[in-house]
Amino acid sequence: MVNSTRSAARRAVDDRAVEATAAPSSRSRRPASPLEEIERQALIEALKMSNWVQKDAAELLNISPRVMNYKIKTLAIEYPRGRRMVDVA
């Protein structure tokens, strides 16, 4: 039983690795639906509010940091380059 469970888990990981390498780069992909665009804008706004700290932005949106990282990758959100400014108001 344990060996079959391990084998199934390994196959699932291998399948995901193949899918990830076969899929086009997520950074070049544009959101396909209006819902994805709304989600993308919400993530960007939360990241701006948290000074681009993923953990803090995830807390604002009430999602886990892992989900935040996944969504950043799949929705092709890039961090701004250069110096980060924080509005103090």
C-alpha cells in the first residue's frame, strides 16, 4: 500500500514537471478573462499597499503566501525595478 501511494505521488510530481516544462512561459502570458484581470489588479494593489512584501500582501487578501506566489507567477506579475518608495501619508 505504501509503495503504491509513493509511486502515485511520484507520477503526479513527474506529470506536473512535464506540464511545467511543456507550457509556454507564464511571464509572457496575458490574462485570458476579465476575471483574471480583476484578480491581477487586486494582487498588484495589495502588493503596492504592502511595499511588495508577498507575505503581507497575502495577509491583506486573506490567502496563504504560497497561493500569493502561485498567482504572481501564473498572472505574470512582475516586481518594479529600482528603488521602492513608500508613501507616508
